[in-house]
Amino acid sequence: MSENNTNLRIWNAVEATDPKHTKQFNRGGGFKGTATNATYLAKKATAQFGPLGLGWGWNVIDEKYQPGHDKEVIHVVRIKLWYMLDGQRGEIEHFGQTTFVGKNRNGWFTDEEAPKKSLTDAISKSLSGLGFAADIHLGMYDDNRYVNDLKRDFRDGDEFDTAPASNDNRRDDRRDDRDDRRDSRDDDRGDQQQGGNSGGSRIEDLIIKCETQIREAQDIKAVTDLMNSKDMKDAMAEMSKQEVTDLRSFATQRLKDLGWVKPAKEKAAANG
């Protein structure tokens, strides 16, 4: 292995993010992004370095409540994340921050979980420097084709069933496995076109196609029209009840991303 590949072995092993452990979010100013589940990142770190507290961990260096505009207060934490690699200790310092006292459309609020959220933010940022969830930070999640390929890759194999990159050339093996799985899927599709049994793989591809159409809808009306279309109803008729529920939830989240708010009457009915 070349020196360059050795330096990137952790990065290459952890850069791909399983889409089922992510969710879309909106922030003020029209900013949209993709968040990664913190427990999922911790599991990936444990797979690479060992149990938390033995193979990796963090120390809080500083913590404070920073006054902001008007009455706003921001909780800020600075940590030093450490990890063990080939018997050596690596360290990364980073900040995390969360609004502790702020104002939204309902008025002023206090977030009692701000310290926990700030710590999670700092840990995630530190791990991103090692390559964790790098595909999100590099903007690759903006490409629907990339995300759909990932869904198939992670669907076909368990990313935690192999040895960590620090012990072997895991990345090359995983790339080979992905190529093999793609070749296998192509063969399966060829068999299906010749009259073979489509099975669950066809349904999963159908779900991915529907999710892509929902994700690409650019406004609330487009999402609503899509979900009420004959093609979408025909597609859902082939899915299980749980799969239909999940797809509708996916569409609801897309509507929220586009600014849709559930009417008050529906909220009241849902609550009681």
C-alpha cells in the first residue's frame, strides 16, 4: 500500500454514509442539509478504533454560555477527541454550539438539552475531520443517483461485518464487493427481463424510484400531485402496508422541507 493510501485508509473506510441513518433538515435563512445519526457515527468509530473509552473518546476542554443578540444565549463547548491507531494516540480539537435561550415564532424558549446537543455537534465535527460521513460534507448527497447507489450497497451488505481499516485493506475489499454486487444485480435484472421471478429486489428498486421522484419534486403541489397520481398509487399497490407507510412518511418529510405545515385541525385529531 502506498503512503498516500495508508494516510487515507481510515477516511476511505468511513466516508460512505448509510442513508437510512440520515435525515434532511432546514435552518433559518433557507439553509438545508443532511444530518447523520450520532449513535451511528459512534458505532462506526467503535468499529475502527475499539470501544468508547478504550479505543477512542473525548475530553471537554472548555464550556461556556455566550451572550448573543438581544436576550439570546449560545452554549459553546470545546472538546479534544482522541483515538488510538496502530498503537499511537491521535487528537482533534473542535467546537460545538447550540442555542440555549432563543426566540422562534412561538416566542422565547430555553433548550435544557443544549449542552448535550453541543457535545454531539463537537464530536460529529471532530469525526468528520477523519472522514466520517465525508460524502455528506463533500456534497455528494446532493446527487440522487449517488444516494440511490448507496441504498443498494448498504441494503446488500452489512458495513459492520468486516475488520476495521486499521487492521487490513478494508476499503479495497469493500470496493471489490460493491462491484461484485452491482454485477450480480445486473445479472438478476437480466434474468427478470427474460421472465424470471422479480422478488423483493424489484420492490426495493421501485421504492427507491418513488423516493427519488419525491425528493426531486420542487414544490408542495408537485409532491401532492405525485402522491395522488395513478402511477404512484399503482406502485404503492405492490408494496406492503409498512412500506407504504414509510413512503408516505418520506413524502410528508419532503413537504415539511418545502415549508408545508400540518393544519391545526389535523394536529388536534392526531393528538387526540
